[in-house]
Amino acid sequence: MKTTCFVAVMLVVYLVAPVAYSQTKEVPKFEVAAEFTTLERDDFTGKRTDPGFGARFTYNLNSVFSLETAAYLFPKECFVCDNPGRVTEFVGGVKVGKRFDNWGIFAKARPGVVHYSSDFGGFVSCLSLICPFPTEPFHPDKTHFAADLGGVVEFYPSKRIVTRFDAGDTIIHFSRRTQNGQVFNPVTQQFDPFLFIRPERTTNNFQFMASVGFRF
């Protein structure tokens, strides 16, 4: 997914953008939009997709280049995810592409951060007498670097209205960190705490967005 998004971005930037740059048609400078989104997450069984919502602000430099920032909240608290809790995402970057009369196609590159948080204050309970894996506390409250790379298709039903669909790869980098865990001790019949190290890693997560915005 990461390689595919990178290729798509480069094709749009180097093939589409030079042609679009010659256009002189004025576009509204500002856009605000409400967005629906879904984000793929890792859990203990594989992959899951969580719904969310957010808002976006875009400043169109011209018909080719735009600067934008967006924020998204995924309110469903995941207890079985590799990184548990709720997800909040903040990104900002560039959008580059070509506009036609009633629609446009673009590539986007928006670095930012992803934050994990939870209201749950306990540990995951083991279902067997001996825990097959360490469990971690649901106090993530951790922020990680991320990047939203992908493609965008827009439709302009009127001069002031824009509908937009995004699809891409949200790349999240997790640094090496030490976390608390617990394991069931069959001798004492209690859960013993211990520390374990989570290695540095980078994940690729498919993210889809759909929005309706107002241009002015």
C-alpha cells in the first residue's frame, strides 16, 4: 500500500501538475468541510475498520496547488487493538493536481500525528489460568508521527459546493518504548506486573474519507 500511494503521488505531481499549471481559471481560495472517514487498525485477530468524523480547511493557492489541514476523531474505544483506545488524528500538508470544469483529481501528502487515548483504567483480564501473552494498561495517551498519502477526487456541483473522496495510506511510526504488563502466576494465583519492550515499527493503514464542503 505504501509503495502504491507513493507511485500515485509522483505520477500526479510530475505528469498532471505541469499541464494544470498552465490553466488560469480562478478557483475560490478557501474551503471548509465536514468529513466522514474510516481507518484500518491492527487488532489481535488481524485487521479491523473503525468509523470516524472530522473537519478540513483548505487554502487554494491556485488551480493546481493547495494547502490544507484536517482533524479526525475515531470515538469507538478498541480494547483488542494492538494500540488500544480511541484515535485522534491531526494532519496538514499539500494537495497537487488538475481541475476540470466540474471535477478534479489530485495527490495529497499530509504529515501529522496520531494520538491514542482511553478512559479505561484497568488491565485486560486473562481468560485462561496462564496468560498466553503479556497485557498492557489501557492508559495509552501516546502520540505518534504519521503521514497521510493518497489520492483525491473532487466534484463541483456549483461554484460554492465541493464534494470530495479520499483514499490512501495513513503511515504511523511507533517508536521503541517500554510498557507495563501483567501475567498470571499459577503458584500465587495472582497477576504479577512486569515491564516489556515494544520495538520500533511502522504500520500502513488504509483510510477512506468522504466530505461535503463550502468554498468561498
